Amino acid sequence: MNLQPDKKLGKAPGTLQSIKAIITASWLNLLLVCIPVSWVLHFVLPKTDKNDTIIFVFSFLAIIPLAKLLAFATDELSMRVGQTLAGLLNATLGNA
């Protein structure tokens, strides 16, 4: 069972480098703004069908970059672990 990466990678990036890489990984990350917007709208707007639709749209738009970030994180982790753990990560998180 191979729990080590196939080739030796350099030192893992620091926290600020990681955050910068995550934010600049895709233009879809601009939609992350929809997360707090949908959360605030949920508590501020009165309960009507029209308002529920607006909240749903913002929540739906927020899911798109989250799915992309999950795939990005899985790929980054897969580079630093062996084939066995990478397969487990892809099988577990790829179905989310």
C-alpha cells in the first residue's frame, strides 16, 4: 500500500500563498460573494414565494464555486499523498 507521493514535491506553500492560490484559481470564485448575501437575505427578507426564489438563486450561485474549490482542494491534497490515499480522497470527495 503506497501512502507516500510518487515524486518528492517541494515545501508546502504557506497560508497566505495558499489563500492567494485558492482565490485566483478561477474566476468563478467571484460568486463566493453570494454566500453571505444569501445568508443575510434569508434573515432580512419577509417570507414570500418571490423572496424565497431570490434566496434560492443566490444560494444556487454560491454552490458553483464551492464545488470548484472542493475539486481544487482534492487535487492539491492528491499531489501530496500516495496513490492509495489520493484514490480514497477522489472517491470520497468526488461524489460530493
